[in-house]
Amino acid sequence: MTELRVATYNVHRAVGGDGVCDLERIARVIAEIDADVIGLQEIDCHAEDNPSGDQLARLAELTGMHGVAGPLVKRREVTTGNGILSRFPVAARRWIDLSVEKREPRGALDVDLEAPFGPLRVINTHLGLKYGERHRQLELLFAAVEADRPTVVLGDFNEWRWRAATLGRLSGVYGASPPLRSFPARRPLLALDRVYVHPREAMAGAQVVVTATSRRASDHLPVRAILKLDLPPSGVLQTKSRP
């Protein structure tokens, strides 16, 4: 049995509850999370003529992890979006456009990682603020993704109603994601940040990472999940979907 730690963290462009932009503080939280793969949302991941503004590249440097960017919204010379930090090498990167007309651009960063047990697909997203928008975005996501191998879908789903149809459809394929309160960081009331996995039997547990630093570093708390995957003697991971 191979154990894998994955996490999702909306870093709010490294601006904490104190109003201070402190990327090194975010790096300390990432060290506390101690995950093999972390999906980041609201991260500055491209800076034209301003390398110091590329927060994702700097976090990859600070943590010693591989960084993959999925830029979305341009603000002045900086582009903000989704990112992934991984201890495993990145084999492929794709972008799934989830934008809905007349709403802020949204998408999902879709990567293949070379994990010790074999290929792992990780999809990191940040859904919209309106219910109808989120419903349409999940339709687009399901049209683009087939869970035919070990797959993790994580992110900020902006959905606090655990019985909502948007989350129900995800649960139907990937199994339930524990509704862990992660927002706002100082007094968490809403379960916006989630981790889903295929095969669903791999989900061994999840928790909100609450420390003195994580309460200050962003407006969200990180959510970490523990996955346990069977690794047979052949070294090829066998997946088994539930009927």
C-alpha cells in the first residue's frame, strides 16, 4: 500500500488576514502541510518584465518542488490563476477552459505526474461565484475528463452547500469529499476547498491544516487528504472503479 498526501490551498495572492503580502509565510504553510502535491488557487504565476512577481516560480524555488502554472486573469503586468507544486516530475500539462460567458475567466490546470507508483493525473480548479456558473463549469470539466486512471480533482469549489448538485455529481464519480470548514481562515465556517479522488476507495482521510501561521497567511485554510493506493509486485497500479 502506497500513501500519498495531496492538498488544496487558496493562497489569496499571498495576502494574509493582516493585509500583508508575504510569500515566505505561504512557503512556511506549505512546509507545514507536508504534501506530495499541492493545488494552489489565486496565485500570481506569470509576471511580464517582473520576475519577482511570479509567485509560483518563487514558491517552487523556496520549497524545492516542481511548479506548473495555469494563468488566467491579468492584473497590470501580473497574471493570476491556478498552480500546482509537486514533488514528482511533471510529464504533461493541459488546460481545460471553464469560462462562462459574461463571468470572470475560469479554468482547470490538468497535469500528469510521474509518481513512484505510476502515472497520476491531478486537476486543480477554482469555480465561479454563481451557482449556475459552477454547474456549467462542472459540465465542461466532466466532458473533458475521463477517470480511467488514478486521478485527483481538487480546488476551491466556492460551494458551501454539501448537498448541492454541483458537488453531488463529483461525488458520484469520485466519492464524497469530507465537508471540512476552511473559510474564512480565522474563523472557518464554509467548506469551500475539497479533494476528490479516483478510485474513490483510495481516500483514507482528510483534514484542515490549522496552525498559527496558516490562520494568518491567507483567507483560506489548506485542506490535505491522505490517499492509499495498492501497488502490486509488478509495480503497476491497479485501479478498480465501483459499479
